[in-house]
Amino acid sequence: MRDETESNDSASPRPESSSPHAVRYQLHHTDANCAARLGTLTTPRGEVPLPTFMPVGTVGTVKGLVIDQVAATGAGIILGNTYHLALRPGAEVVSQLGGLHAFSGWSGPILTDSGGFQVFSLAERVKITEQGAQFQSHIDGARLSLTPEESIAIQEQLGSDIAMQLDHVIALPAERPAIADAMLRSVRWAERCQQAARREDQSIFAIVQGGLDPELRQESAERLVELDFAGYAIGGLSVGEPPAEMYSTIEVTTPHLPVDRPRYLMGVGKPEDLIEAVYRGVDMFDCVMPTRNGRNALAFTDEGPVRLRNECHKVDPRPLEEDCPCPACRHSRGYLRHLFMAGEMLGPVLLSIHNLTYYQRLMAGAREAIAADRYAEYRQQKLAGWQSGG
């Protein structure tokens, strides 16, 4: 990410490699009764069973937790944010300190997003051209630019295992010509990201765009598949559209993605969204929801969300969940509520750990159910529990 006054030399073609992708996917089983998939993601830093949820470590930390606590939740891969890390402390600083793995202390796989969504959602006075995005930093107002080549260069300095292409994200609803224009630009940017890549130990995932339009989603997927990426993400969802529209968009997109590549639904979300997306063939997820809600006294359980500030929990001796192994569940709901009411920092820490543990247990249960061809039953069980308790 550079001041827009800096030069922008075009990158030379990517050198040939005997192995096309450092990150690989193996499909083990598809549930006999739905599209849910059981697989393994193999990276230079280890294997991750899929489907999985990736905790979000925006600026090199999963907020409020030390890295051992993150690992103890069952997480196998975490996410870092290109936009935020490029602004502060700077990709060069991270690189000088050994890359994002050494910087954060996380030895497992890391995926970094491209910065495209943050430019769309956080930056000010954004201008999109074919070359890239020009915008003002939300921190100090500095005028900056981000091109596909710069996004890849930053992610290579960060040293993640998976880099995301820079895509053009637009707000929905929007007119079809605008959605199509952004989708086609994202495809062109994906190819530029591919051409700019230099690290053979890092793989790039492309991002399928196209709003809620089935034809545009199909066209985006087919064009990106022709470019042969290591994985494919579904972007531009969970931005305010009704859940039914998100689910239908996933349904029309996944059939056009290769079965031998991982599928990643970006920025999603609620436990029910994960369960529904796995049912439709998605493998990977990320969202700030478990930790953000944890910091705000909301815990996820199989009986729906528990809002610990409510008076009814004041003298409740029960744990959040009887069978949960996390440290929060060694305490009563009354004690956890007390921590929040007293303004003690331990409350947000414990609930963040619990929520991340809950998401990992949810995905572990999904993997077990898929292997046994009973994912549809697992889905119905979870949805019924959340609805009865919500």
C-alpha cells in the first residue's frame, strides 16, 4: 500500500514452478444426502481438516487472547488483515520481524485477506479505477493506493500461506450493470494478482463476485476457474442481504467451483450461517462475530445466544454449556455475569475463548456428521436447538 504519488512498475510474469500450488485440497467424502464435504487443506505449515472456521486476527492478534489460548480452542488456521497490517505497523516491519507467523507467534497456517473489503467498508473518499483503489486512511487521512500488484506484494511480505486476490467490492443493492462491472474487474484483478505473485510457498485464492445475480455468479466462477487458482472464495455476501438470498446465492455458485479446490465463504458469520453453508458445499469461514460478541457479553450455545448482562443470570449456577471444555465453562453464569458488571477484563477474554471454542466444536461435529452421511440430521438438530432457545 503506497502513497498514490509513488511509481507503479508493472510486474513481470510469475516464474514457473514444478508444483503449481503450495496449498492443496483433498476431498475425502461428500455427504450422501447433501453437498456437505469432508476434506483436508494441506499447507506448508500443516494440515487443516475441513470444514473449518478461521478466527480473525486482524492486526496480528485475535483480540484479547494470547496465541496459545487461540490454539486451545481447536483452531487450525487463522486470518490476518492486509489493510490494517499495511497501515500499522507496516508490512516492512512485519517482514523484518520474521513475517506474520513469527510476529504473532502462530506456527500454523495463516490466510491474509487482500484489503479490498476494508477499502470498501473503512476507508474514506474511495475511488476505483482499472488500476486499483485510491482512498484515504481511516487512521490519519493519508492518501493511499492499493492495486492488485501491491496487495500481493504486501501479503508476500507478511508471509501468509494463503493470499487473497484484490477484488472490487460494491454495496448492495446495486444496478446489474454496476455489479457486472465490478465482477469483471475483479476477474481482471485476479489475473493480475496471479501474474504478480513471486513466493512459491504462498498460494492465492480467487474471489467469486456477482452480487445476488445467479448468472453473474456463474460467469465469475467460470472465468476464475479457467485461471486455475489454489482455492475459491465466495465474496460480497453477509453485507445486509436476507439470509435466504445469501443461501440461494451459495447454492448457485458452488456447483461451478472445482471439486478439488477449497471453497471459502468470506466474512460469515452466525452459527446458523455456517451450518447452512456447509450444507451447500462450503469448506472455510471467518468472522469477527465470536470474539466481538464475546467482548459484549454474548455467548453462543446449542440453545441459542446467552446474554450475560441479563438479570436472570445473576444467581445462575450453571455453566454456559455442560460439556464445553473451555475455561469459561468452569465457572457459573452468575460469575461470568459478575465479571462484566464489574468491568473486569477477564469477562471478555473468557467469553471470547468460549465462543471460539463453540465454533470449533460446531465444525468438528459437522465433520463427524459428514463422514457418517448424517449431516442433514446434524443441521436440523442444531437449527432446532437455536430456535428453541433463541
